Amino acid sequence: MTDRHRLPLGLFKLIDIMLVVISYGLATILIVRAQNKTALSEFLSLRLKVSNLLLFLLALLICHFIFSVFGLYMSRRMSNQKAEMADIFKAMTVAIICFLLFGWIFSIQMITKTFLACFWVVSLAVLCGSRLVLRAALARVRMHGRNLRYMLILGTNPRAVEFARRITTDKERGYRLLGFVDDDWPGMEEFRKTEFQLASSYAGLNDFLRSNVVDEVTIFLPLGSFYAHCLSVADLCRQHGIIMRFNSDVFGIKALQSRAEEFGGDQFIATFTPVGEGWPAIFKRAFDVTVSALLLILLSPILIAAAIAIKLTSPGPIFFLQERVGLNKRKFKIFKLRTMVHNAERLIAALEKYNEASGPVFKIKDDPRITPIGKFLRRSSIDELPQLLNVLKGDMSLVGPRPLPVRDYKGFNEDWQRRRFSVRPGITCLWQVNGRSAISFDQWMLLDLQYMDEWSLWLDFKILVKTVPAVFRGAGAA
């Protein structure tokens, strides 16, 4: 970091701390007036002690550390407004949890749940508001040609050109494109038809960097065939102290998310499916455990009645345990109420010719193996309720792609379909609320991948809400 950037960044951090103090003061005023127990001046005078002041300063240091961990002081020039607001939300939420523990450890009476809730709301409003004002101010400055960053793009392929169009069109980000760096290649004719200019060849890049203002170099070269060029450019950027960027989608895995990691002094980029990562995933698991435990208690009379009915109407065990394929292809035993004759698994081979489902899945509309009580249990989805035990164990989630039997998994012939196994399977998902057995196998797989790519806690909630009427209708049940 240059001295030119250190001073504004230090000032920025100081302003954030001041905003937290202001938020604390506003929350205090709101709580005191709401409780109407004592005058505000009297309330403040009771807390102006050295020990309280030291604890307050320590809390501010913790807050500053959390803000730094969540990247609030990194350059936000390339990120969007929504991402910045989300990071502020995460940082303040973690800070509030820390303050709650802080108050409990030091027995600070003022740090109550009510006060922290008020402080959380006020601080979010103040911090988000300040960032929005700052973004608007910087955008205005950059639109007038100030606070600009000069960028070179390596590679003249269509992806590089598309990136250049986006970065030059979005004037508010404050980038000035110096041009492209590339040697002559078969696609150069197509590049020359664009409005962009070639700034240098690879051989002349070092001289160009020596004689021009360059803040950033962005690489759009194929990693495999241009590894030597990428290595050379990386070394040049290191020598000149220039920021180097490269697209994380170098392997064509845009559907996945990525993050930077450090291990033993080395930097890595990890790609992952968004389901099951970070704080939302922790909340999802806590929600799964809480809801499944409550449902098991509330629905226990139905389960007991169903168990008695199964035992009285057909020989065999009450529960049907089957090996299923779960998270990252881990095998586990799924719990279901038995709805078929006790030797149903052994009869599949004889009934294979009657299979009505596409793909590797085995389904027969009027399956002769289903018992009379089993038809009702399936139509009402009561047979699925014991899977709440799998949710408690951690084998499954309330919402996620359905876990498939080992037999069905072995019938998969497309690797893209296997991405559904990179998340914890669930009791319900988009397939259940969009027709279940009435849709084809390929549509089913696409719905599972759609769920993974668009996953959010809100999506889980919507699926759970839609599952209830789908169960009552018995839509697509088989």
C-alpha cells in the first residue's frame, strides 16, 4: 500500500469507529427514553467510570478487528453495492454476538438483548447509510475524471473484450482502459473490428510498464496454452508493484463460487457450491435440528398410529431402512415407514420391465409391492416423516435434493448430474413442489441444480411453505 492510500484508509477506519460510537449513543438514548426510568444525563453520569471507559475502548477494538476480517477496508471499486451491504450486515451481526458474550463475561448490566437489538439496527442504518453516501460521492468524483485507476488487459479473446466493455461502460467504478496486450493470433482480425486498441505486444510489455501509468493488469489468457506468458506477466507486476487480476473462471466453472484461502504461507483459490458454506449454512443446520425435533414431538401420535396400522395389516418390520447416497456420495441408512411387502427390494429385478420412470430411477404407478395401508401412507407422505431422524443425525436437511438409492445412483450416465451430491440431501426440494414423479428424470436433475445455484435461506423457506399444500394434494406422489 502506498503512502497516498494509507492516510485516506486510516481516516476511513477512524470514521467507522466514530459512527459506531454515535450508533451506541443513539441506541442508548432510544432505550433510556423508551424505559423512561431515569433522566438521560443521570443515566450517562452513572457510567462515566475509568473501568467502563476501558471496556468500551476494548469493545471498539473488537469491532474494528471484525470489520477488517470481513473486508470492509479492502478496495470496493470492483464489487457491487449489494455485496458491500451484505458484508456490513455480517460484520455487525458477529460484532453484536461478541458484545453479548462481552457483557456476560464482564457482567455489564447495560448490555441487554433489547439494547443490543436496538444498537444493531441503528448501527446497520448508520454504517450502510455512510457507505451509500461514500459510494455516491466517489461515483460523482470519478464521473468527472478524478480518482481513476489505469488498467491494461492481457488477451484479446471475446471474454476479454466483453470485460472491457463492461468496465468502460460503468464510469462510476473509475477505470480508464489503456488498451490490450497480445501477439498476433487467428482471432486478432475479430478484435480489430472492435472499438478497442492494442497497447503493446508481450515483448514490449516491460517497456510499456516502465513508461506509462499502470495501476492494474487484468489477465484473460487461457491458462493451459499461455502459462509461460502468465508467469512472466505476474513477475513483471510484482517487480513494478502493480495489482494483477485474473478471472477465477479459468477452468469454466462459473456455476461455482470461489474464495481466497491461505495455508502455510501459500495462497489458494477454492471453488465450492454455495449451499453449506458460511453463516447461512450454520443457521440452516440450526433450523434443521430445531424444526425436525419439534415436528417429531408434535407428529409422534401420527407416527405411532401409522406404526400400529403397518404392524396389523402386513407381516414384516415397521420401518424400512435403505442405503442411500448422501453428501459427497457418503452412504447412509434412510428411515421410512414400510409401505411395501417385506421382500420388496428382491422383487425389483422381476418388475424392471414395467418401470415407467425415465433415467435410472425405478417407479411404477400401480406398484404391486405396495400394501393397502402403504398406498395411503405414500399419498399423504406420512411414510417420509421418520426421515426427520436423518435430519437430526445430520445425514439430511429439511430442504435439499432427494437422496437416491445406490441402485439409482449407479445408473447415472452424466457427470453433470452428480453435482447434486455435493450438498446435503433433503426431505423436500423443488422437485417435490413441481410435480414429483410426474416430471422426467432430466427435469428433476435440472431442478436440483437450479436449487443449488440459486440457494438462499429465503428459497428454503419458500420450498417448505409450498411443500405443505403439495403434500395435501398428493401431487405426483407414487
